Amino acid sequence: MEYIAHRKENGNDQLLLDHLTGVANMAEYFAADFRAEDFGRCVGMLHDIGKYSNRFQRYIRGEEKLKRGDVDHSSAGAIEAYHMSANAIGLIMSYCISGHHSGLLDGGSKYDDNESAATLWGRLNKEVEDYSSYTNEIQISDKPQKPHISLITESINEKGNFSLSFFIRMVFSCLVDADFLDTEKYMTDGMQDRDAGEDIHSLKKKLDSFLNKNGYLKGKKGINKYRSDILKECIEEGKGDEKFYTLTVPTGGGKTISSLAFALERAEKASKKRVIYVIPYCSIIEQTVDLFRHIFGENNVLAAYSNADYDDENLRLSADNWNKPIVVTTSVQFFESFYSNRTSACRKLHNVADSVIIFDEAQLLPEFRLKPCIRVIEELGVNYGCVAVLCTATQPSLNKFFEKVFINRKPGIILKEICADTKELFTVFRRVSFNKIGKISDDELAEKLEDHEQVLCIVSTRKQAANLFKLLDGDGIYHLSTLMTAEHRRRTLKDVRSRLQNNKRCIVVSTSLIEAGVDVDFPCVYKAETGLDSIIQAGGRCNREGGMDADRSIVYVFDCYHYCAELLHYISGVIASGR
């Protein structure tokens, strides 16, 4: 009897043995990036052995009418994996196999959960259709060994448990992606185009050509000289071998190009697979992606975020598993994926291993989720071959958040600063003065803005931005907020830059989305009072190219009482009406 894994409408079958072998080969290859080939191969061979049951074979042949999902074919592989190695090794494989369609399950209770429980132990305690025929076609002789993860100590502590759960997600990712790809190959007769882009060496040559053509390394005086010096330091440090870095460069210092040069230098030297940029705001992603595609070509750069619009089918497919040499994504998507249980979110995780990862605008990592984010960065660097760079003008003090783990009996993680003399850079790049002007209403603020030919105003809320925008009149008035579509923001910023460069009237009211990483150069900025790092970031949009004296380029910091006054007015009305 031939056992079938999949059947197309035209009656062409994929043999079950071919599917299991194909998935196992791919999962083994993927897991090699973090020395877990044996896990990848084993879960690949076992994941669908439930399809050896007579009931599934009748279903797939159309001999028994059943709805999709009526035949449970994933529990069998999980049960077999657990019995192969009834300890943590078996449970790791069981988690991955049982969830390869519906997502990773909670563990549950070995003794209390029956087959109706939506937990791993519910699956392992389940009575399933006889699948023993699998032994006629496949043999699993080599059981996986203990995972090669440094943070699992002899006595599994909280940190070791986190490393173990992280490892499960990474093996799960290998299985899920391999399963999707093998099935896709069969369903499309191998015709689906999945171009992985050029190799790192080719991209490094393209970047070198871009830098030389545009004189990035030849700055002779002023700000351009220091930008060149920063770039050279990043290239030189890229030849090193540390895993955790900070890059602290003032706004306008060329962090994007310099960090990119570091990343490709390190990726080429250490044979890393890809470069990943993790950015907090979509507005920065759009700008960064445009620059990277200009340098490397569209096919080599994947924009992976919620509002991304893929005109190219190849890029749309690459968004599933991040199989491109340069990936630009949001902080939300990056970190949440490592805590997700969904197949769609976890599928790409194995492709993060063995990468250089730039965390741009690191000061915007959310405070209330800082520890979980740091744990991911740490784990990727220690156990999955990644190099991490925390890049910003206002570097947060994160050393205390990194665990003092021990690697080969040496003290653990140290964040190394790439730029040797950061203090001098901030003196050199001082291009603005700050002037605190106190409380001001929206009407008064609008009058002040209209006195300027070119000015940026950054407020704290979308509501205030919309209200202030309505108060302004005349030509060259613009509004920016996160409620705009990506394409609308891109067009607006293009118009703004054109007006600034051509000395035309340009008044922009924006939420904080513009204050980090958006390349605009205003002679004057008004900024609603917030944290010091935010005010400094806003200053980076003022006199960005250093064309004016710092004393004439002013960031006016104001405290708005518009909404307080509005609330008091409302309360007064309620009291007066007797409601």
C-alpha cells in the first residue's frame, strides 16, 4: 500500500514518505544554524506519522467523507516523540509536532488533562488511530541529544527555563517553515518563485560602491568629516568579534549608513546570513527601506510590517519567513513573534538566527516590556549566533537589564560602544539651542507658527495635532500622524523635503512619529514638553545639516494647557447646568 500525504484535485498524490523526508531534510538544514540538526530532522520525520492511520488514508483518498480536522494526525507524532525520549528532549519535540498546524500548546497537567483538554498533555494522553504502519517505511534511530544552549545550567532555573522555551520556538519554526515549503513545492509542481536575493558578499560590494560614489568616506571638514569618522569606526569595529554593541551617535551623525556598514562588514567577516533592522515607527521604516532599496535593489530588501504593501509576489512570499538578506521590521513584530504561539508568527524565527541585528532608536524600547525584550536580544546573541547593536542618539542605560550569565566560565554580557569618543561627538554636533517658553494655548501656538516661513511643531497627541492643523491657514501647511497610511506619509514627507530644499513656505504639525529617525531639516522647531530624550530627538530635526549657528537654530519647548482648559470649561458647564 502506498501512503499519501497530500492529494491535488487532478488526482496527483504526494507520497507520505516523500513529504516526511522532504520536511526532515529542510528542518535539519534550518536547525543547523543553531546546532540542532538532530532535532530538526527528528521532528520533520515524525510530524505527520498520524497520516499512516487507515482512517486518514481513507479520508485523503475520498473513501470516507470527513471534514478537515476530523482526523487528528499531529498527536501521533507528538506521542511517538515523547515515548522515544520520555524527558525534556521528548517534550521539546512533542510541543513542536503537536502544534505544527494549530500553534504551540500550553503544557497542562500530565495527570489531570484528558484528551478533551487543549494542552500538550491532553494530546499526549489522547487515544489516537493506529499509526504503527509508519515503521514499515521509516526508522528513527538517532535520538536528539541535549540542546546546545549555554544558558541551561545543571539545575534548571528560571533563566534556563526561558532558554528552553526559546529553543522550542526555534525548532518549531524550523518544522513549520519546512512543512509549508515542502507542501507548497508539491502543490505548485515546484513552480513557486521564492528568490532569496543576493549573498552578503554581493551586497557588501554594492554598499562599498555606494559609499565611494557619494563620498561618504571622504568628508574633509565640519559635520561631514565627523560623519566620515563615525562611518570608518563602524567599518573597523565590524571586523571584531563581540556580540553586543551600542552605537551612540548624535542626531544627524549618519547612524543609518554607519550601522549598515558595520552590519555588512561583520556579516561578511563572520559569514552571517542576513542583516535585520528593527525600528520602532513605520514612518522610519518607509524612509529606511527606500534608502536600502536604492543601494541594494528591491529584490534584496524585505519590508516586514503590518501595513507593508507588496506589489511584488516574491516579496510577499518572503514576508512569511524572512528569507531575504536584508529585513526591515518593527519592534512590535520582532519581539512579539518570539513570545507568540501562532504558526504564522513563529515561522520566520529560525531565519533570525545567525544574523546581525540593528535595533534602531533603542531608546524607544517600551519601558513596561523592557525585560522581555532584553531577554530576546540576549538569547539570540548567546545561543543563536546573532550580533546585536543598540543604536540611538540618546542611549538608554541597559547594562543592568542584561543577565550576568556565564559563558565558558567568563563573566557574561558587556555592551561595547562602537564610537570611541561619544562625548566629543555631541559637542561637535551641537547645532541647536533650547528655549523653554512655558504654557501656551493652541491659538497662541498657531500664531507663533505662522510667523515662521519654515517650522516644525511636534505635539503629544493626535487630537491636538489635528486641532492645531485646522487653526493654520495658507499655503505649505502639513499634518503628520500615525493614522495616515504609509503611502500618504511618504508623499507628505516628500513634499515637505522638497519645500524645505527649495526655500518655500513649510509649516508641519506632527505627533512624535517625526522626532526619531525621520530625515528632515527645519530652521526652527516647537516641541511639546516631554522626556529629555524625546526633546533631544526633536532637536535632531532642527538645523540637521549644520547650515546655521546653534544660537539661531532654536527648539522652543512649550507646555500646552489647551486640553486642561477644555476640561475645566466642560466641568464648569456641567456644574452650571446642574447635571
